[in-house]
Amino acid sequence: MLLLSGCPKKLAKIPSFEAPPAKDPVAELLEAFSSAESLQAKASIRLDTVRKGEELKFLLNGIVLYEKPNKLRILGYHPFGMGVFDALYRGGEFLLFSPLQNRAYTGEISEFSDLIAKANIKITAEKPEGSNVPNRIRIEVPEKETRVDVKLKEISVNQPLPEDAFQWDAPEGVDVRPLAQFIKGKKLE
């Protein structure tokens, strides 16, 4: 379970949205940015979820990085600067790092196509009039009672990204586990 911390705030509920389930959610996100060679943007990230019957809402700051054809990174951090998550996709490989748990999960997305299909994940990307790249991404995972709303701002398109934008080396002491443990929500023996 990914634990997030943030200041609880009274927020309006994000309504569910109509979209067909994604066959490959990562491919759909990459497709939304495909008109650009690269993208870098700041982001406001809102996460609504239910854990143990309790509604939880988090507001985070973030950074979104994209490089054609198949690299995407979303970093989420607490408004006071502390890292909350780092989600990195590179050509089929997915990594999710939680500094708060000092844990990372890594693996190939293709290994989980059946589970992803069953999760009924819905993704929409909104593009403002006259723009080829989205300024808002909405992800809904009904099975996990989770919605993520990512609003991009200060979008920079087709500019060089830092050389290490899509590199990740496990910091000393980080517990690196198979992605299956995170996706299936249980410890594999």
C-alpha cells in the first residue's frame, strides 16, 4: 500500500467520468503526448481514494516529463517539498518509488495485462483548444476506489530535458520489490 501524507483539506468531490476502460493505460498516456518530442511541466495532483472505508484526499505538487516515443515520469511531492512518489515508465519497464516507505516496485507492465484489464482503469486527457498536448489527465481505478487528477501548468514542449530525466538508481537502503507485489497488493513468496 502506498502511503501518502499531506494536509487534510475540505475538498469538493471529483465526479466519476465516462470513458471506456483502458486496454493499456500507459500506452494511452504516451499517445496523449505523442505530438511532442518532449515535454516538461509542473503539475497539481489531486488523489482521492478510500482505504479501510475512509475517504482520503491528497493535494500534491508534481513534475511531469515525457520523451518520445516511450518515456514518461511523474514525480509527486508534498507542498513543503518532501518527495511522495516517483512513477517512471521506460519502454515497457515501470518503476514506482515511495520515499516515505523507502520502497520501490519495478517490473515489466506487459506481465500484468490481465490484471490491468480487470481493474477497469479509465483515462482521459484534456487538450485545450489550439494545443496538441494535454493540460489535464484524469485516471480512475474503480476497483481501488481511486481517482487521480493531474493538472499541468507551465508546460514546455520540445525543449531539451536533463540527461538524467529518465534514470533511476536505488538510493542506499531502499527496499526494491517486484511490481507484482504492488499490483496484486500482497507479498509474494
